[in-house]
Amino acid sequence: MITLNNLVVGYNKPLMDPLNITFEDGCIYGNLGKSGCGKSTLLKTIAKMHKPLSGIVQRNDHDQIYMMHQRYTNFNWLTCLDNVLIAERNKRRRKELEPIAKQVLEQVGLIDYLDRYPTELSGGMQQRLALARVLFVKPKYLLMDEPLSALDDSTRAIMQQLIMDVHKQTNNTIIMVTHSVEEAHKMCDKIIQL
């Protein structure tokens, strides 16, 4: 469970009113709001990558939390397969997990590109690679900042279903930022208007 107590996020000044929200385990939350209202900053604050102006984020620091950034953050010097496997530091274990990584690449439609580098992919493919990396890890908490924004409608629908399927299998908690009201209603158990 992640709880926000009187949390104020921003840089030199607040981007939104104080937040008091409890994110229950096992749900998908959608954060909607205008551009610049602090949705991405809120995710970074929950991930403890950004310090709040005031208030606190209560979460267990031992819980695995991953963030899929809006700008993909792929590792351009690694192949697509190695990008997916990067979270596993043990080389022998990484070799053992290759079949699972390949399966995830297949699920996102990138199995034919496993030996390619991110710079050789289109923007939509790079976004799917970033998605593959976080789905491979299966973290307890997954923060997603506009995870499907670069995809065409049909590919987006397939990736939405994939995220929901993995969520059902793992019962993880997902907090996602989206500009699509339709996407939020399709995927999310609860919608937060910021």
C-alpha cells in the first residue's frame, strides 16, 4: 500500500493542492489531468526520485517499485534482449532468464528485433521495448508515465490488454498517467483527477 499524506509536489512552487490518497494493493489507478498539472512529478515523487515540497509518501522501501518513464529511457548501447534483461545482474541467471525475456519481447511484438539496438527502432517500438523491460521484472508497484502514448490505436489496444493480463497474473499495483479518458476507463479500477 502507498499512502500520500498532505503531499505537495512541485519544483519552486506547488503544482497541485495537497494530496491525501491511499493506493490499495492489487489495483490499477489512472491519473488524469491537464498538461503541466504535476502528474509526472507525482509519479517521480512516489518513486522517491523527486523530493516533495511538503507532506510524505508512506511506502515500504523494501517493496519493489519500477517506473516506466515518458521518454522510454532505453539503454542504447544494449540490444533489445539485453535491455529487457538488464535488471538481472547475475550473468548466469540472466542466461537462464533469456527464454522469458524473449517471450516478453514476443508479447510486445519485438521478437524479430531482439539483436537490434534501440536507436534502430521507431518511437513506438522503443516505447514497447521500455514496456517489455518493466513487464519482465513484474514489480509489486509499477508507475507508468503515459506508457502507450506513441502507439497507433490497434497496437495500443493490444498493449493495454497485455498490461491488464500481466496485472491479473501478478496482482501488482499500477499507477499510470494517461491523457486518454477512454484508456483510463478501460484499464483502471480507480481514476484520480488531478
